[in-house]
Amino acid sequence: MKVFDDLKCALGEGPLWHPERKELFWFDITDKTLHNKGETRQSWSFDEHVSAAGWVDRDTLLMASATGLWQFDIPSGARTLVAPLKTDNPLTRSNDGRADAQGGFWIGTMGIDAEDYAGAIYRYYRGEVRRLFDRITIPNAICFAPDGRTAYFADTFSQQIQKVALDEQGWPMTAPEQFVDLRGEDLNPDGAVVDADGNLWNAQWGAGRVACYDPQGTFLRSIAVPANRTTCPAFGQGTTLYVTSASDLVKEEQGGMTFTTDAGVTGQREHQVIL
């Protein structure tokens, strides 16, 4: 892995490769900031936590914040509320999220101080926000199989990645079932993405790596990241993989930076959100 951007985020998260702009977007949740880098870096600051996004068109993102889902205009920096995130606990924020193949957008919420079971996972689809799963402490690893019929997610606190079958419109059809159990290795699943072959790439907080699992949940290989607190991967063009990270309390030199490497496999194109 090499450094893609040397900005040290307190909590780098939510990398998104915009396929039309050919630029990477990512967040510093703690700093309430969205970053973007093509030829140069650009940043936008907000008055609340922001954490994940999907692309709507060349100049528009759907961006998740502590209070809602927002239409974000990239050229002007203006945002317009699309839908509120109505949670039972006002002391929550958004966390991991990703667009699905049907044009929906999944977003997880959690307690600001990671309070036990304070979070949930929601889905926005054609104007509706519906809660899918609740009693989640740290929602992560939201991603989708290439055929759009399987979703993955994790509660980092549980050290397990789940999978759930989806119907044609992208709604869960069954109860989630275990996909990967990391408890025996004491590994903490953070953000994840699925490549074009259906393999899941999972950033593992505290382990300084991104691990790859086949569609049956079998470990294939891992790529070391020069930051202990890896948070989320994203595929860019071709076989390019990006990984965000968080600053470490031990002040490691590259903690919080964003990294890139050639993963040797082709990623899925990020799905387009339909507002």
C-alpha cells in the first residue's frame, strides 16, 4: 500500500469512488468533514457528523449525516434535505453506508459514544426510509453481491459479518445469517466492499489490514495497511483499491491517512442512487 492522501483524519471513513468524475470522496467523521481528491484535494465542513455517500449524477451525492440524508451539490457545496433519519435515540450519528444495485442506499446509525445496541440499519429507496435491523452497536461492512441479491453488514461489536438475501427491489427477504465469524481470531470487522467476482474485502479495525473472503466466507488473503485502525475499502478504476484509516492514540506516523494499491482484481462500479 502507498499513501494516496497524507491528510491525517481523526476518523477517516466512507470512501466513495465517483465513476463519472473519476475522483475519490471520503469523510472524517470526527472532524465533520467531507474530502474529495482528483488532481487536488477539496474539503467541505458541516455542523454535524457526516459519514457516507452514494453518487446520484456527476455533480450530486446523496450524503448521510447524523440527522438525515442530503442531496449534496458538489460544485456549490449546498445541501438539501432528502429525508430525515428518525431514530429513537437523539444521541446517535450515521456511520457506514453504501448504494445498492436497485438504486437504494443503506445507512447505519450508532450512538455517538458507541453505546450498546443504540444503532440500526436503514434503507432509503424511492423516497422511503425504512428501518431494516435494530439493536446494533457499530454498524459496518454494508456492501452487496454483484447480482444485487445478497447484502452484507456487520456489527463490529459482535465480531461477525452477516449476509441476507434480497428480493428484486432490494428489500431483505429473510433473517440475516452468519457469513464470517471473526471471534476466534479476535478481529473487528469495519467497512467492506465486494469485487466483481463476488469476493468481500473487509477492513479490520486494529489489525492494520484488509482481508478478502470468497462468496462462501472462506478467507483468501489479506493486504497489509500501514495504519493500525483501517476503516473502509473502496474500489476505484480497474483493480485500484483505496482504504481509509483513523488516527491511532499511539500517534503512528501514517494513522488517519488514505491509502491505495493494485489489488489484482476488478472492483464493482459503485451503484448510482435514484432519488
